Amino acid sequence: MIRLSIPLRQSLSRLSLPVLIAAALGVMLLGQADKGMVERGRMALADTLAPAFSVIAEPMAALRDLLGDMAEWRDIRAENARLREENDRLHRWQAAALSLQSENALLRRQLGFLPDAPASFHTARVVADAGGTYARAVLLAVPPGVGLRKGQVALDERGLAGRVTDVGSRSARVLLVTDMNSRIPVVLEGSRARAILAGTNGRLPRLEHYPADAPPRQGDRVVTSAEAGVFPAGLPVGVVRHGAGGAPEVELFARLDRLDMLRIFDFGLSGILPPEAVARPEPRPRR
Amino acid sequence: MGRRAHPLAGLMKRLDGWARAALPAGGTALAMVLATAPAGLPSAVPALLLCCLFFWTVFRPAALPPPLCFLLGLLQDLLGFAPIGTGILTALLAHGLALRLRRILARQSFWLVWMAFAGVAAGAALLGYGLHAVLGWRLPPAAPGIVQFLLSVGFYPPVAMLLTLLHRSMQRMEDLV
């Protein structure tokens, strides 16, 4: 250890704070100039921590399940009545679906319709909330050897959840559709009008850039659009509801506040936009 | 026999000293990592860092020198999704401010320290908001900043209680040595 004289040591320690503040500003500029480096640093840290996170996730999930069970036991009777009613309703829908399925098969035979190739997917466990105060994202633990790519689509068991934005060797980060930076081309199923689903960091993302002559109506189903070649058409997203200010918002099917597993689909689409271009509406489709 | 035990005892004493020196920064880093685990809120990470940083700076400034503050801020930036550098700058400025205030605060009651901490937390939240607006080149919503401020202020009493216990026991050990 180097022995320094006391006055020198004192002046060094007095200098270190301003120097480090300057270094912090430098890091900030560096981070703005080279986003890739920051991303690599983040993923390296996430890769290191992912195994530990998945170990912690197990007892945490058990505890949450226990609490959930307790809440369920409390209102099991009301739940039962609701399920019975829903089951009746679903039986009617099942009949409708079966008849539509057979009709669809018949019509496809007549048209020579080329079906989409079935998509391959991996299921990964959500191990940590990777957002911050101003971001909505989750971290997935990915077994080594599973090849995820940037831009792949993440769905939970009900609907669209987000897109893969960073990939490490043992983890991947998924930007949720509620994040402020998320812009997703969607179609309103009722009117086939196109719109952009824009995250606000709140619970409900907004609909933007819909045609003036076909405003979204309450209860319209919203599905993804194949425009820009990032998503396949028709992934379920949510239903329209009008917010406090009358602005159309989307109640998502995916339960983003309690994600535990995500399916990461590879639809073989390559129209990945660079992150800075995502904020702008795409001028014309790439396909 | 007595002579043989001597170097070993010295080593133990030195190990003990290292462990004590590493505890504040190491414990803070561990708490931050645990807060990102699935149970935690990601917003809790900056709040925890701010609480621990403020406490150690006021009551044991030698335990958390500026370079360690820099590293802890970097850890916060890498754990979160915020533009890199914001956490570092906030941590360093909070450290500097607490260091200025510690002469006055170290002798005050808990309530006054808490009030001072609330002021620092408000400054940190404002700084974070401003940096986010400048670096992202758009006005972020104000609500997350307010939530972060309230989280920091709310976290302080339990964190300070725990750290006070730790600090006292460390002091007792040092008195023994």
C-alpha cells in the first residue's frame, strides 16, 4: 500500500467527488453516443444475475400462490356461480365456433387458401421486473442454447405482451406494450381500421393515428396488424374502452401485472425496425 | 504457542476489519439486486440506494467514499432501464449534499434527519425527472417521479432502523478492538 502524506490525501479526497461527477457526466454522454455498449453492459449484468433471480423466484412464487389461494378460498362460492354462468355461455360459443370452423374449412377448400406456417415458440420464465421508474419491461431466464432474437414477439397465455429488445446468453429483456417507447401497428377487428397502439407507462395503452371516419368504438377487439412486417396479423391484443378524457384506450388481454411465463414466438419476420424508428409511424409497409 | 497464534490473530482482525468496511456498500448492492427480483418494485431500487447512501454518508462517511457511490449508481443504472449516468450523478450529488449536512445532522433527532432526507429525496426525484427529460428529449409523465419520491421517504424509517442496529453493533466491535 502506498503511504501518502496527510495533506495530499486530504486534497485527493476533496478532489475525488468533483472528478467523479465529471466522470458521471462523461458516462452519460458516452451512453448517449454508444447505446450498444450500455446494452451489452446491461445484458452482461442480467446474465450474471439471471440464475440467482430464478432461484429467488421459486419461493417468491410459492408465497404469492399461497396468498392467492387464501383469497380464492374466501370467495369460492361467488366464483363458482360465475364460472357456471360463464360455462353456459361458452358452450353456446363452442357450438358457434364448431360450425364456423367447418364452414371455414369448406370455404378454404374452395379457395385454395395457403395457410401460414405454424410458428415455433419457446416458453421462458419471467424472473425479474427489468423496468425502472420510467420503463415497463421484464427479464426472462433463457436456458443456454435457446436462440432468441431481437424483435421476437412475446405473448402470455391470453394475448400480446411485448417484444424482445435485448438478448443475452442466459437472459432476455422484453419491452412490454405498456412502455412509453412501445408503438405497435394494430387493426380494429370491427371496422378493419388501422391504428397505432402507443404505450403510456400506465396500465392502459392508447390508440393513436386511427382514421377519422372510423373512430374506435367501445368493446371493439384489437388485434395486431402485419403492416411493417414485425408482427403477424391477428394476434389478440385487447378491447377498446374510452378513458376519462374520451381518448380511446385498450384494455389488454395479457395480464402484464402478473406475468410468470411468456411464450416467445419466432414468426420468421425480419421487418425489425431500429429502436429510434419505432417511435415514428412507418411511412409504407415493407412487404 | 502464543507467538504462533499471533500472525493468525492479526489476519483474523484484518479480515474482520475488511468485512466491516465492505458491509455498507456490499449490503446496499445486495439490497438493490434483491429489490429487482420478482417480488420487488423496480422503482424501489433507486429509493433503497438513496436511503442507504444517505444513512451511511451521515453516520459513517468513511464506509461509502465517492468511488463506491459511483459504482453503486452504475449498478442502479445497469439494473434499471433509465438512461445510463443518471443514477451515478444522483448518487454522487446526494452523497456530496449529505456530506455537507452531516456536521449538523449527526447529532439531531430522527425526525429532523428524516425531514432532511425528504429534501434530498425530492431533489433526487427532480434531478432524475430533469435528466430523463433532457436525455430522452421528451417530457416524461410526472407521476413516476412523485411515486419514487414517496417510496424513498417511506423506505427511510425501516431502512434507517435496520442500519442503525448494524451501525451500533459495528461501533461496539470497533470499541472492543
